[in-house]
Amino acid sequence: MTTPEKTKLLALVRLRGAISRSPSKALTPTALRTLTKGLRDRNVEVADLAAAVIEDLGEAGKPLIPALVRALKRRPRYAFGESLAGVGIVAVPALLRLVADRDSRVRRIAAWALGCPGLVRDLLGYAASDAHVR
């Protein structure tokens, strides 16, 4: 691993630590840029760590949904699908669009993400709280 790759990984690890302490305060414009660049990185470890950090954000990761979608379409990886599922219900419209993608790998990952237990639990909780659904 090269020094620039190590530097990127270290920055993402530090950001992950900041998010674990205070998610709302950690998502600064600099953090958004770091995560977006991380998703685009050629190094799979860097891209996967960026996706994991976004997943840690939960719904606070909503601004990064478009970057996750682009990353998934460019390089289909389950880490990106898992990250979208981790963002929660706000990512469902994007995942549903991805289920209709031309690339079968993207479709498969999006369908898998829609079935992730955390997202399913959130969807069921949302449905149960909606008076029109009962």
C-alpha cells in the first residue's frame, strides 16, 4: 500500500471516530468531500471504508446517497449497497431505481440491500406508524 493510500485510510478512520462520538457535528463540508472522494478511490479498501463510514452515519448520510449510487453503478460492490441500506428509509427510492438498472450486478446488489435486516426493520416500523397503512 502506498503512502497516499495510507493517508486516505487514516483520514477515513479518524472521520469514523469523530462520527461515532458526534454524528451530527462530524458531517462537515470537508467530511462530505472526503467521503465522496473515498467512494471514487481506485483502492477498494479506501472505497469500502468510505462506504462503511457513511453507513455509520445512518440517516445523516442522506446527502451522500447520490455519491453512493454513482459509486455502485461505476463499480458494483456490496459495500456500497450495504451503505445505502444503512442510511435507512431515505435511501429506498434510490435503491428501487437501482433495481431497474441495466447492469444485472447493480440490480442484484440493490435488491439485496432492500432485504437487509436493518432496513426491513425500519420500513416495518415506518409502516406501523402510518395511520393510513393500518
